[in-house]
Amino acid sequence: MKLPNGLKRLVIVALVMAFLGCSEDQAVVIEDSSDRRIVRFDVASANVYVVEENGHRLMIDAGNPGDEARYEALMRRSGIDPATINVAILTHGHIDHAGTAAFFQERYGIQIIGGTGDQPMIEAAGDVDLCPTSITAQLLHMTLKGKQYPAFQLDRGISANGGVVDLAEFGVTGKIIPHSGHTPGSMVITIGSHAFVGDLIRGGVLQPEVPATHFFMCNLEENRRRIAEILALDGIQYWHPGHFGPFPRSAVGQYLTQQLGD
Ligand SMILES: [Zn+2]
């Protein structure tokens, strides 16, 4: 049967959505060393990370609204009581990264940290223009338009002008790098040899560990420039995106070379 292109894309989007809806929740240990333990919690293909170091716990990103109990269950299965998490750093304010922030803040008193550049987005509870980067993204956009997450206030805003923030104040060895690119208030978190990059780049359903351009981006050029900046950092070997991944540094380098050549 030959389907018109538009319909074919709709079918692809429906299949992707169905896959995301029924993909199994999983916890993956990324590092378990004498220095620290890092676990990735994947619910409906939205990654949340928890970093443990010297008895301190830090969460990166917060997934989609409605998935609170699924993240909680995964954390408890990995021996993490959410009440012992001190702070959650949002890589940006989109719905699939800030969606459960209100819950974790209210229920467990977790301090929420985000970029001040995304303050308008957080005030709009995620309902903002997403700037689709492809036709498939436009179709995905139709399913997201008007969706909002439960409102919350940042306990602390990180300004892009304030420079890098040392995570030592939260008991963890690493940095928050304010990094407008995917959104004005995006931030990258570096810990050891790992960079947690939010939606600066993404993996896909069929090729989880192959870097691809994220579906929604308002300034592609700025985003590429930011990817190059993180690639230039010494000691970062692994990239951990908001969706799928991880990527070795070399794979991101290849992705960027190919993008700049297009
Ligand atoms: Zn995003």
C-alpha cells in the first residue's frame, strides 16, 4: 500500500509515540567508583540522573509530568530515597525536563535549580514555542502544543552572565555551565568524565547511541557552537543527553563535523 508522504510521517510519529508510551522503565548505572555513583533513570525515554558523592545526592532533570511515581519507584529500587536528594538541576525548562519538578520540590523538599534565561518558560509552565527542526518534529509538536506542567518556582536561578557554578557547595565535584543553545536558559553539568547535556543533542528510538539533532531548537547555529565548546573541554569522555544516549565524545565530534559540512 502506498501512503502519501504526510500520512507516512504521521504513522511514523504514531509508532514513535506508541514506542515511548510502552518502553520499559529502566535504571542504568553509569558510574560506580570509589569517587561516586551515577544512575540514569529512563521513563518514557526521558532521562533523569542521580549523582551520589560523599553522602550527597544531586538529581539532573525531572522528566515528564505524570511520571512522578515511575521515577520514584525506579529510584527506590536503586536504593535511593528521594527524600535524601538535596538538589535537582534542570538542564532547561521544557516539559520533558521540568515536568515533575513541582512534585519533587513539594513532596521531598528538593531544591530546584534552573537557568534564569528559561524563567519565562517556567512561568508559562512549559507552554512555549518549541521551534521544530524537521517535518517529523512539526508533527510531534502538534501533540505537545498547549501542554503544561504543574507550576513551581526555582529555588535558585543561574544566570548566564554569572559564569560557571562549582558544585562543591552541593557536596559534589563538578560544574554547572550556563549554556544557552537549546533554550536561552540551558545548562550543561559536568561531573568527572561525564557531561549531562540536556537537549543539546539527542539519541533516537532506533539508534539510541547515535547523536542526532534534537527535534526542537530555536537557534541551531548557537546550539552547534555550544556543542563545539563542550567538545573542547578537557577530560569529558561521555555525553549524557536528555533522551537515549550515552555518546562517546568521538561520536559527537563526528556528528558536529557532518552537521557543519551540510
Ligand atoms: Zn528541550
